[in-house]
Amino acid sequence: MKVKMEVDIGGLKLQNPVLTASGTFGSGQEYLPFIDLNRLGGVVVKGLTLLPKAGNPPPRLIETPSGLLNAIGLQNPGVDYFIENILPELTSYQTKFIVNISGNTPEEYGVLAQKLSVPGVAALEVNISCPNVKAGGLVFGTDPDLVAEVISVVKGHTNLPVIAKLSPNVTDIQEIARAAEEAGADAISLINTLLGMAIDVETRKPVLGNIVGGLSGPAIKPIALRMVWQVAQAVKIPIIGMGGIVSAQDALEFILAGANAIAIGTGNFINPRVTMEVIAGLEEYCQKTKTEDISHLVGLANPLKMR
Amino acid sequence: MKLQTLGQVIRHEELSSKVYYLVLKAPQIAKQATPGQFVQVKCSDTYQPLLRKPFSLHEIDKVDGRISLLYEVKGQGTKSLTKVRVDDYLDLIGPLGSGFSLPPRCRAILVGGGMGIAPLLPLAEKLKEQGQEFAAILGFNEVQKVYRLEAFQKLGQVIVTTLDGSLGEKGLVTQPLERELGSEKYNIIYACGPEAMLKNVSAIADSFGVECQVSLEAYMACGFGACLGCVCQTKELTGPTYSRVCTDGPVFNSREVIWHEG
Ligand SMILES: Cc1cc2nc3c(=O)[nH]c(=O)nc-3n(C[C@H](O)[C@H](O)[C@H](O)COP(=O)(O)OP(=O)(O)OC[C@H]3O[C@@H](n4cnc5c(N)ncnc54)[C@H](O)[C@@H]3O)c2cc1C
Ligand SMILES: Cc1cc2nc3c(=O)[nH]c(=O)nc-3n(C[C@H](O)[C@H](O)[C@H](O)COP(=O)(O)O)c2cc1C
Ligand code: FES
């Protein structure tokens, strides 16, 4: 039986629902020794900012039980460098490249969206887990009004599909998701990392150079899954689920919770071929369960939800 | 090109307290590897620890397709690594990083502290193979914690230091280093060890006007340039930059490195 693996994420057409998570996959080229990029649903490239960003002082990483804390600080060469030097190298692949953007102000997001609306970029993922410099550092993603503002500015500057990437560090994820949908987001991706920290008892100091960092990996999977479930009840636009996925079974849980596609981040570090294994595993599951179209599985864990 | 592969364990033994020697059959890695490169090893099948752990290539046998690692037990990753047995397979990614570069006609002095001696052995082998002169200064804590000395002695002149003087010269590697450099026989230093040692060695290199390559360590997630987690600060034309230890290094010219305080 041939399984239909293609999915449509708010106008972004993917050959299968498996993406890579921003910041864990470079521009994709770092993984060429291990996998065929053309077999991926898509690559979400490392977060870009308007100007080059040096990033946080090291140490930037520390493992915690089943998890990884990172405080990279969005180190990147800036959007212009990306467009001039990296993007041209990506056009030789058939996979879709989605660019993740971070701004200090809503206007910056708009400029980024405009600059990146060029051939080779398939969609924009808007990272709203960034502090709003104008509003005293309040993280955009924690305030529904700010989320709406950023998304509508981005929508006003591009014709590409716009994916709002939500921060899990909020009290009511449904409220934020609705704000993004109402502002015109074509899809929602979640979750970004959970804020955490670690302390070295020898030095009696925080381990990370930045003191706090973002938690990812299997440790956060139950939280991510719950949030995808909740957002699936709150919005009609497609959802890209992520957080701790390391196997096809994990990916299926997200799809059954309501995700139309999934992304893998930290899992790539442990097994750089994990995306390929998950694609194969999803297809196998569909065959075994006589599911003709992977999209038929979306949200099935909720008997009330017809998507 | 780097690859993910299974390496079969051929030998695995404890050399001294908590220090292990692990020989693996991994022909594709051995074929391409150069001294100073490393492998990312999956030490456990569970999420404890979650990440792979990086280890320097301690031997590169291209003829027999073997590599070896020399490691010290620190925490969960290295502890579970001690459990692998002969004939088991280990999931490896490698060879990774940019290793030592060997200028023509170098008269090298190798400086290793503790586990830092690991990547210096394949370098010593390469130097010997190319008929280039070298001496090695290897620093340990005490005689009970000295390992792999004969492997170096087979290849060339070795000076040993121990902190307590229980073998060789008493003290740090930097003392014999200054003395040897005074002879003006050497034009390049290759160093690997604790950061404080590397910082001192690089200051000595500067004062003698000798080139110095240091192999650095950093906490790594991917090991192949994708996560930007492993950076160290280096001097570039444009000012201080965060460079990736896993791909730009682990070997750096000591003049490029911006050392931490203390
Ligand atoms: C390029 C490179 C080459 C290395 N070569 C050798 C070698 O030849 N022999 C050897 O014994 N050790 C080597 N190390 C150090 C080795 O990677 C650590 O000792 C090992 O990761 C400890 O893991 P653990 O889980 O046992 O210990 P933990 O208790 O988790 O950590 C002990 C210390 O090891 C370091 N460490 C832990 N996890 C990582 C990680 N994912 N990446 C980098 N460092 C980490 C940290 O500094 C930490 O403080 C090398 C490190 C690097 C970066
Ligand atoms: C090292 C690292 C860097 C990351 N950088 C970004 C980034 O630049 N932009 C972003 O939106 N998310 C970033 N993330 C978050 C991931 O894209 C993802 O949302 C999160 O890690 C959860 O998925 P995972 O558990 O599969 O890793 C980063 C995560 C890690 C571990
Ligand atoms: S460890 Fe990921 S970039 Fe170096």
C-alpha cells in the first residue's frame, strides 16, 4: 500500500511531515555526511537576526536528566550574510528550507520577513521567544498582544507562509495560540525550549555562562505533547509539534495529539540519522494500521475533535 | 568525510585507576583520521547521559583499520563506557574536528598533561614516520597514575614529570618545557591538557617566539558544527569571535585563543 505522506502546512507543501528544529540543524549542510537532505520534509535553519550576533559566553551547554540545557544566545552571522552566502548553497537541494527569525522589535521582524521573501526560502518561522527591547525586555511570546503585533507585522511584509513558533514559558498557551491565529499566522509550531538552570556545587555558581538556558530533549516531551494537545483544541491552523522527539513513536504521539507535522531537534545530536528513521517508522506504522494518508492520524487521540 | 559507524571492540582494559584503553576496529574512521581529531561516542543506550561524549583518537592504525581511545572515568558517560566488552559494537561519529598541522621541517616539542597525552601519540607517530625530530614532555600526578609511557618512549625522547616527584621530574610540565626551549632546538609546540596548563604553555611559547598549537576541550552536543554549543573565544581580524571547538578546532594556534581569567 502506498501511504500518502505529503502534508500541507498553511500553504507550505512538504513531502512528508518530518522537519528539523531550528538551531539544532545548522543550515542542513552540517548533516550531509549522515543523511540525504532531499528525503526530509523540510529543514528549519538556525535562527537569524537582522545584525550578526556573537552569542552568549560559554559554557553554553549542560546535560540534565534526559535533557539538555542550552544558552547559545542566537549566535548567527546576520540575515544579509545568510542571503548572500548560505542560501545560494541550499538551492541545489529539493527539500524545503524554512527560515527561523528573531527580532528585538516588531519592526525588526518586519524587515527580516521582507529581506527573506526571496526564492529558496519556503516559509518563515517566527521565533517569539525573544525579549522585546522596546518594552523593557518582556518576551514577545508571553503576551498575546505582542504576539499578535509581531505576527501581523511579519504577515504584512511577506507572501510566504508564516509559522508562529510559540514559547512554552507561559501560563495559558491556548490564549497565545489564538492570538497568533487571529493575527494571520498560517501555522503554529511548538514548543521552544523551557527555561531552566543548573548549578555547580563545587564552584557554587550557575553552570551556564548565561546563568539560565533552554531545556530540550526527552525530558520535555510530556510537556510539549500536552501543549500541542491544548493548542490543537484552540486553533484551526496546522500545527508543527516538537519537544523531545527521538523516535517514530514519539512523533506519532504528537500527530495523534493534533500535530500535522513534527520537528526533531536535540535528537539529531544523539543520532544524526534520526529524521530518516522517523520518516521510515511513520510510513511503516501507516502501512501496518492500513492508514492511506498520514494526515488521517492527526488529532485522533481526541475522540471529540474532527480535523 | 566524517561518518556514523559501528566500531567493534578489540581490546578494553583498565591501565591504572579509572584510566582505560579501548581499541576499536573502525576502518573507515582510521582511513581518514589525522592526529588531533576526535570521535563522538555513544556511551549508553539510555538517556543517561543524553549526549555522545567526545574522545581524542589515541592511535590511528590505517593498515589494520583500528583506532584507540584513552579515557578517564568522570561521570555517567565514561562510567557506562567501561562496561563495553570485547566484540561489542560502539556507535561512533568521526573523524571529527581539525587536528594538528605539521609544517615541513618542524622540530617539535609535545606537551601533554594527564588525559591530554591522548592525541599526542598519533602525532608522535606521524612525526616519526616523516623523519622529523621531536621530544615529548608528559605530566602526571603520581607514579601510580602514569600510563602509556612506553608507547611514547618507543617513538622518541620522553621527559616525565609528576606533581609529587614519584616518577621523573617533580613539578609541572612547564619547567622542563622552558629548559628545553632554551636549547633553541625546537620551533613548534603541540600541547593538550588542562586549560590552566595550556594557558601557561602558550605564554611560554610567546616568550620564546615559538609557534604553539593547543588542543582545547568544550562541552559538545553535536560535535560536527551544527549546534554552536562548544565555542571558545578567538581573535579574528574583525575582533573577538566565538569559534566552534568541534570544527574550527579542537586544535587552535595558541595566538588565536583568548584565555579566561584565573
Ligand atoms: C575534543 C575533546 C577530546 C577529548 N578527549 C578525551 C580523551 O582522549 N580522553 C578523555 O578521558 N577525555 C577526553 N575528553 C573529555 C571527555 O569528553 C569527558 O571527560 C567526558 O565527556 C565526560 O563525560 P561523563 O559523562 O563521564 O562525565 P560528566 O560527569 O558528565 O562530566 C565530567 C566533565 O566532562 C566534560 N564533559 C561532559 N560531557 C561532555 C560533552 N558532551 N562534551 C564535552 N565535554 C563533556 C565536562 O567538562 C564535565 O565537567 C575530550 C573532550 C573533548 C571536547
Ligand atoms: C542548541 C539549540 C539551539 C536552538 N536554537 C533555536 C533557535 O535559534 N531558534 C528557535 O526558534 N529555537 C531554537 N531552539 C529550540 C528548538 O528548535 C526546539 O524548539 C526545542 O529544542 C525543542 O525540541 P527538541 O526537544 O527536539 O530539541 C534551539 C534548541 C537547541 C537545543
Ligand atoms: S558541538 Fe555542536 S557546534 Fe560544536
